[in-house]
Amino acid sequence: MAMSTDGWISLSAAGKLHGRTGLAARSCRQVKFCNGEMMGKKLKMTQHHQWMFSERKKHICMSLTTEVAADSKLRDVQMGKTDPRTVVAVILGGGAGTRLFPLTKRRAKPAVPIGGSYRLIDVPMSNCINSGINKVYILTQFNSASLNRHLARAYAFGNGGFGDGYVEALAATQTPGEAGKRWFQGTADAVRQFHWLFEDQRSKEIEDVLILSGDHLYRMDYMDFVQDHRQSGADISISCLPMDDSRASDFGLMKIDNRGRVISFSEKPKGEDLRAMEVDTTVLGLSREEAEKKPYIASMGVYIFKKEILLNLLRWRFPTANDFGSEIIPASSKEYFIKAYLFNDYWEDIGTIRSFFEANLALTAHPPRFSFYDAAKPMYTSRRNLPPSKIDNSKIVDSIISHGSFLNNCFIEHSVVGIRSRINSNVHLKNTVMLGADYYETDSEMASLLAEGRVPIGIGENTRIKDCIIDKNARIGKNVVISNSEGIQEADRSSEGFYIRSGIAIILKNFTIKDGLVI
């Protein structure tokens, strides 16, 4: 049986299905099946062929689906394609997120809002969906309630939204035995504690395990990465970025041979140690000119392991190693074929307050280096059914205003305004990331709060805010000034509702900044 690429199927006199090509000398009727829908359609034959179809009807009905699948798989093999169903993705929820504190005070790193209406977990999840990968595990440990709630709302647990795939959040848990009393000790240990998932019945087709981080911002087709991994015959592949001198010492660097095989690692090298890590990045596909500007390659923390290799490394070869990047992968470089895969596009580790702040504001650039607006590869998030934003007599410059917001007679400059935000008259925001709100307050509720001398959710009249992150549900009163004019780099003023981290003021979630306060 065969099917042509344009969706035509034919039944020859021998009772076999054939594609459109090469049928000129055959007596048969052709039937069009649109969009791959084959079952439930009636094959209309000429009277001459109806008796043949009657005799072979049972055989065709039973074998049609399986033969189409087999032929499709055969074509993929012939064309060098990789079946996404043979790949499982594991997204690591990260540790306590101390460098992103206080945004991680009540939420896991992947649940931190970004870009006005998304969360960090939406980035690897959307990349998986756009790559065709529909088997996903998310490993969580710290403050996972909001992350689990978002995943359940956005990615359709158990209702068929992922076809024959699944999206499952796996929280750190204790199991019988001394070793089972530990929480996750690192990236490798987290995967080790759930290694049995890769050996159960529904993982029998899995050939490769894709390890991802839940706090990076980038857009990537993971199947291109998997394809390169398999074609090279690598045991482990590492996605890497080309780096210039200015940033290279901030990353773990790799040295490769002329085949792209990783031969050594160095963690954040400086001086002569940094110079020793220079490589010829034309091996990975860069032009000669670009390779001279970026002679280093840095790990993105995105890995592919052959499933059997991963299980062997975690259980037998390095049973006490806790981390992939600093322990297991460097220790495996002499024993296994580790391949570097070049990703020469935008990528940012949202691991610190400063990087979070700058990555958000960079979305307002013209054009931005990264954009959530891509019709071909969209970024997904939970469905909220919010109305369009309402903007009255306001000036907005180089900013993003998310849906469901109310702006009245205000000036928004180089800022990101999150969902359900309320900004009142004569407010000026500059270089500000406002995460929005989880709910609305009604007009009567706001009037009642104001009558009692309290502050509604949002930003009150005549307030000036600069270089600031405003967490969700914050209540900022009237005539407030937030500018850190003294240039303080670090301060804990949590009793007053804010911190200063890396020179950036952060208004805490659910806290109130009283009328007239100057920060």
C-alpha cells in the first residue's frame, strides 16, 4: 500500500492501494482523503471493482490505518526525518530561585510571569508543541502550587489535548529507603529519582530524552536538534551558543574537535584559561567572519541523551552525581561521544533579577531580538478570556500593554504592563515591568477601599515610577515616587512592601505601598 504526498489514494485491480504517481497504465479510481483523514470515508469504486473491494473489504479496513502509519514511518526514515513520538522532554523546575527572589518568594522559577501575559514555563512548553513533541514531564520541588495550576489550565492534563501524549508535573517526593528521604539534590538527581518512568510501557517507543530548563527565553525547533543528534551518532548532544570575549567568562565553555565532538569543559574561565577555550566555530556552521568574532561556545543547559545511555549514567556509572552540567557530562566526555549543536539565535537565561528586568524591557525594542509574536511558532499560555485593554487619553511609547487593562490619562514609557493592570490619572511609568493582577476589583469594592483610606489594586493618581518591577496584585497609592534616586543596590524593606535588588526596586506581590511614600 502507498499514499501520494498530495493525499490521493487509489485501488488497483489487484486490490492494493497505490499513490497517484505511476497510475497511467492502471484501471482504477482515485479518491482524495483531505488532511490525513482516512477512517470513516467511503471508497467509491466503479462497478467493475466493487466485487474486488467486497472480497477484500475486511483486509483493507483492518490494515488501512496500520499500513498508512507504516508507510509514513518508512518515508520518514527514507527522508531522514525523526519521529517526535520517540522523544520525551523533561523540563527541570529549578531550585529555590534565590537569585530571582523575591519574585520566587511564593512561586517556582518557571511560574514567574514574563512578557506581560506569559510565564517562563510557557517557553519550553511552546517549543515542545511547535516541535511536535507531545510527551513532557515537568519536575518541580519549590513553591510549585502556582506552576501546577498554570500547567493544568494551559496544557490540558488528561483530556486528550495532547493526543496520545501527556504533560505531567512530577513533584519531589519521598520514597521507602534511606535514599528516598532526600529531596532533589540537582538536575541529574531529579531525573534519577524518576528514572523508572522511562522504562514503563508507554515509554517503550522512546529513544531519546530531551533535558530542558524552565527559566530560559528562546524559540527553538527541538526536532532539528534531535535530528542532528541522531545523524551524528552521538550518545549525548549539548545545544550551545557562540560567544564573544565580552560574555564568554560568564558561562561554562566547551572545547571541540573538527567533528564537533566535545573534548573538554571549563566553568567560567578567566584570562589565559579563557583563551585556552577558543575553538574554530566554523565546524558548527558559522561563517568565517562570525567565527572570528565569536570564538567560544557556551552550553545552554539543553541536552539530549540516548535513553539507555542516560539510564546507565544515572544508575550505574555515576550513581552519586547530582548535576548534569558540572558532573555527569564532563566526566563522560572521554567515554562517550558528546556532540555540540550550534544554536545561533536569541537565548537568555532568566536567572537573576537584572536579567529578568532587561529581558522584559528588551521586548519593547524596534525590532526586538526576541518576540512572542510569531504566527508560525506561537507561544502558548493559559486561556483567560479577558477583554481588550481600555486606554483613555494616555500616551504610550515603546511599551507593551497586555489585555484586560485599564489606563486613564497616564504616560507609559519603555515599560511592560501585565494583564488586568489598572493605572490611574497622571501616572508616569518609565523602565517598569508591571506583572499585572490575578483578579479584578469591582467599582464598588474600589470605592469602599478608598472611602476607608485603603488602596485598590493598581497604581494611584499622580504616582511616578522608574526602574521598577511591580509584582502581581500590588497596591500602590497616590502621590508615590519610586525612583531609587540614591542609587542603592541592595536593600531589604520587606516590612514596607519592597526590596531593592541590583539597583531595581521590586514591589512585593499582594503588598500595599501607602500614599505619598518615596522610595
